[in-house]
Amino acid sequence: MRYQISEQGIVSLKIYNLLGQEVKLLLEKKQAPGVYSLKWNGMNNLGLSVPSGVYFLSIEVKNDKGVVFSQIKKMTLLR
């Protein structure tokens, strides 16, 4: 997964299932502007493998002024 941020901020990347339940917290840290890449290994927060299916990636960036940018991307996991 590739993402780009235009301002420094706290970046939160989370994966949700079709029921809206958080499956995996991929990242939550302060990052500088730039293009980043991240891989999901198909495991949930408990370290268990999740089934094939449709998932949603939530990208949220909160800058130093408290402004939040968010985006949701649909993705399919195939095993």
C-alpha cells in the first residue's frame, strides 16, 4: 500500500472488515511529508490470519494544527 502525506502529522493506518470492526492497526506515528509504502501480512491485531475477502484501509493524518485528513480505500485480500 502506498500513501502520500503533504504535511507533517500523526498518521494512523487501520484495516477494517465489512462489519466496520478494526482488524489491524498497521501504523500510528508522526511522519514527515513524503511518499510511503507499507505491506499488510494478512494478520489481525491478535496475530491470527484473516480470511480472504473485502477490507477497508483507513488513512488518517492529524497535522500539528489539529486538522484531520482522512481517506478510506477498499481492498481485496486473496489467499
